[in-house]
Amino acid sequence: MAKRLRVAIYAPHFAEYSYRLASGLAHHCDVRLVLNRKDANQQWELADIDVSAPFETRIRDLSLRRGGAIGIPASFMDIISFRPDVIHCHEVPEIYTAKLIQLLRLLGIPLVLTVHDAIPHSEGGSGTSPREDAWRGRMRAAASIVTTHGESCIADFHRASPDFKGETVSSMHGVLMVPPDKSSFTEPESGRILFFGRMWAYKGLDVFIDAIDLLAQRGVAHEAIVAGRGPEMTRLGARMEAMPTVKTINAYISPADTGRLFQSATVVALPYKDASQSGVLASAYGNARPVVASATGGIPDVVMDGVNGLLVPPGDASALADALERVLTSKALAATLAEGARQTAAGPLNWDHIAERLLASYQRLAGRTVN
């Protein structure tokens, strides 16, 4: 019998994403997951995630302002001492991740790199500078396989990195913030719209507020919850304060409160001006909540109009208001879309399914078959 494949996952960010992926992979591989202490449990309590196959997790201080002088070298040893057949990293524009990847290249360990944003967002969010661009370039040059979240994101990656010589693979962004117990799913609040996440300009909060104004002018019963932190909360705060149907939560939101917010929503709004994929979308579907989203980037790879959500042109407040009104005023449509969201979560965005599809890539790199 062949030995089980050994996969190390290095995740200075995207802790919940990586933990759920490790759980799916552990059915087939020996897995060691290395997380950043600052990131672990920031959005979701990892202990609440159902794990049906065991894997090893190590949590280190990876901030240069905290315990990085010890934690970063220790995290490198966590990876190397595991003697992995394959290492899976996230692309983040930080020097210590870039240095680890360069070290792995010298050691000859095959690298799979997940690129979350092949092209930086148009108006903030992912950040870019000549230094960060150089780090991204080194990471991509060291990778044997790059995974992105959908075919549209693969096309973006090839435009951004036309000289990449490795393989590109579509691997969907699995569900997040799933309630630990399905019996804990609750009924949504009537007419509630949730706008959630980091408040950067590319998220389209200004478009959302314009749409809410239109709903109010039309007399459509609704309550809009805007929850998260970022520059747009400051820029648009006074306007939202003057809107009687808008409630803002400009603060850190605990994992428990985050779960309750998603569960309370009838629909989640994602009026992004541009996008790759979206953790907010993955969280909406993880909570069986439909979305009204912009047809931009990789979002249409997941959102099927009329099946698990509604798609609107980016930047079009009137179309966004029309779509929100349709969901809020039709219980039948809202129920259909919610069921579509649930099925999407159980199907293409299920982490066990995602892990199974990634195995073929790992096998090719390791040159052997997984048992």
C-alpha cells in the first residue's frame, strides 16, 4: 500500500478557509496546517467547525510587530520538518511569506499557490505597490500550480502574469461561517438586507446606499444593515446616519454576532464594482441566504441568476434596487433563491468536494497516487 500523501498548508491569512480545506483534505492525506495567531478565530471560531478526519494545526505569531522574530522561523520549521510532498500557500504580499516560498523553491518542494486577487482591486482593498508587486512576482514564479476561484479568475491571472509557466487550476471558494449545528439555522428577519465586510470603495457601498434611497422612495418595506469597518464607513457615515432604514455597525463583530447577522438577513447585497471571488458570498451561501450581486469578475461563476441569487450590472443603483425589491416582495422568489443557495453550499462550494478536486493536482506534483 502506498504511503499517504503529506500536504502542508501555510496560511498567515485566510484561517477559516484554510482550516475547512485542511478538514476536507484530511480524508485523503496527512495534513499539517500552520496558522497566524492574529488571524485564527478572528472571523469564526475554528473549534466550532465540524472535523470528521483529524489533521494537525500549529498556530504561530507571524506578525513582525508581535512575536514574529520567533514565530516566523518556527513556522518555517513547522513546514519543513513535516517533510511534505506538497506545500499549499496563499498569495499574500508580505515579505515573510515570499521568503518562505523562495526557501521552498531551493529545497525542491512542489508548491501550490492560491491567488485570491490576480489583479488588485480598482479602489483599495488588496493593496499594491512596487514592493508588493515584486513579492507577488516571486511567489508566482516559484509555484508549480496556481489555483484561482473560477474560470474568470484564471483569465485574470493569465492577463496579470502572462509569463507564468506552470499549471492554472480552478478551485472554488468554499463556504464560510457555517453554523456549527444545522438545527441552529433561524428564520430571517422580514425585509432585512445585509451589507457586510471590509468597507473599501470597490465594494460599492455608495451604490448600495443609492439603491436603499430608491427602495425608500418606492415605499418598499426594508431594513438595511451595514456591518464592517473601513474608509467608506467614514466617508459615507453621515449620509447613512440620516437614513432611517439604515443601521450601521462600525466595529469589530464577533464570530457569534457575525453568524447571527447572516442568519437574520433575507438577502445579502454584494454590489461590487469589481471582484475576484468573495468571502461574503461564501458566507451567505454557508448560511443558506441568497444574494443580489454585481455581475463582475468571478461572481457569475457562482451566482446563477434566478437560481441562487440575482445578478445586476456593477454600479447600477436602479438595477440593484429593482432586484432587492423583487426578493423582498416575493416570498416565493426568496424561498427559491434560499434553497438554491443551500444547494450551492452543499455542492460546488462544499469543502470535501473542493478537496477531492485538488487531490489530482497534488498527485501530479508528487508523482504518485493517493490511497
